[in-house]
Amino acid sequence: EPVLQVEGLMKYYGRGGWFVSREPTKAARDVSFAISRGRTLGIVGESGSGKSTVARCIMRLIDPTDGSIKVGDTEISTLSRQKLRPHRRHIQIVFQDPFRSLNPRWTIGQSLMEGPLNFGQARGEAMARARELLALVGLPEDAIDRYPHQFSGGQRQRIAIARAIAMEPDVLVADEAVSALDVSVQAQVLDLLDELQRKLGIAILFITHDLRVAAQICDEVVVMQKGRIVEHDTAANVLGNP
Ligand code: ADP
Ligand code: ADP
């Protein structure tokens, strides 16, 4: 049973507005896929093929032009910002740049506790959970009182992952989450995602331009080209066994 189901998703940029003579960019055209608990679905494709657009629509960072996005049984594509709020925690995203998730002026503890506190968790509980999360992603206990710039890029990405996981999401969207890391660090972060998935049963939507990375972590892969899905099959069938 899918935790995330996308059907007929369309996103046109630059439609309407006052400069109407410009053709809209059809960044997502009839995109459909579903993802179940414990599975990793990859979205691969060249730069500009529409991968981030799909991610941004799923996160409702932008509004889709048309189509359906269901999280569990809830249609979220048309929910108002206010009605969306309680559903937000079910899908979390990790970006290429960990500073898109981590406030440089906050301690790691503050970053890990913010979401749960906003959702009404007691302070003591959120703190205990933050410590657990640090252990889970392989950071030392004393990281809790330190700041993001005191860590390496790979460690920062682990912290961003911990912050996402703190919300106990059903789906984790990784948008080029390892693309800026050295190959050896990439492998460690991919192992971590694998481990978290096995322990927590989350579904991972893994967006990358890097086919080698996709082959390492994905069960299934969709290939995007100019906004459309042109292939959808097992990772082995799409990417071979490198
Ligand atoms: P990818 O993530 O695969 O690199 P994107 O989803 O970022 O692809 O971009 C898909 C297409 O949409 C590209 O042609 C890009 O230039 C265009 N695009 C992305 N964001 C915007 C935007 N905010 N306004 C207009 N065009 C955009
Ligand atoms: P990402 O790294 O998330 O794919 P990009 O580097 O493609 O983002 O784009 C950065 C920002 O610029 C995004 O907010 C995106 O929506 C916007 N953008 C990308 N392409 C275009 C475009 N052709 N016209 C207008 N805005 C764009």
C-alpha cells in the first residue's frame, strides 16, 4: 500500500501573469508514480528534466498546475496552507545544501528539537529524542551543543537527515542529498539512509542526476526527460548492475 501516490502531476512555470506572450515552461508533464513503506524510488534525469519541480510540488513548496498528490489517504495537492500544516510532517526533505535545513545560528540540539516542539512535544522529551537521533546518525553526544559550522559536510548532511527524521515522516525526499559530497563520504551517507530505512520503515524518494549513486540505493527508478517520465522499472533494469 503506497504512502505517497503521485498521479498526472503537471507544473507549468510562467503561465498567466502580465507577460502572457511568453510560452510557459512545462517542467512536469503527466508525472505518475507511487512509493511504499521501506522502498526507495529514484528519480533520475539530466539537469532541467524536472526532478526538483516534482520534489517541490510534493513538498508543496510550489503549487502544482494539475494532478493528484496523495500522502496516505489525504489529497494534499489542493489543501490550503493551514489545512496542510498537520500533514507536513509526514513528508520531510533533505537538500543538497544542509544549510537549507540547518540554521547556522542554532545549536544542533535546537535544530533537532524545533519541529517536534512546534508539534507540541514536551521539551524534555524533545531533548531526549534529539540525543537518540544524534546517536542514530552516528554523531557524538556533545554535538548537541555545537553549531553546524563545527562539522564536516558529511556530518552536516547527517544532522540534516536527523532533523528530517525527528518529525517521524513516512516519506523522506532526498533532493541531490549526497551530490555535493566526496565519493567516500557519499557511500557513508547512503549506508546511513539504508540503515534508517531498515530501522524505521520509511519510504525514500531519492532524486539525483548521478546514475551511479542511484544504482547504489534505489529499488526502483523513474527516468525524467523534459518533464516527462520516459522509463520506470527496477533499478537493475534501468541502470544495469555496475
Ligand atoms: P531538475 O531538478 O531536473 O534540474 P528543474 O525541476 O529544476 O529540473 O527544472 C525543470 C525546468 O523548469 C527547467 O527548464 C527549469 O529551467 C525550469 N524551472 C525551474 N524552476 C523554475 C521557476 N521557478 N521558474 C521558471 N522556470 C523554472
Ligand atoms: P535546484 O538546485 O533546487 O534544482 P536551481 O539551481 O535549478 O534549483 O534553481 C534555483 C532557483 O531558481 C529555484 O528556486 C528555481 O525554482 C529557480 N529557477 C530555476 N530555473 C529557473 C528559470 N528558468 N526561471 C526562473 N527561475 C528558475
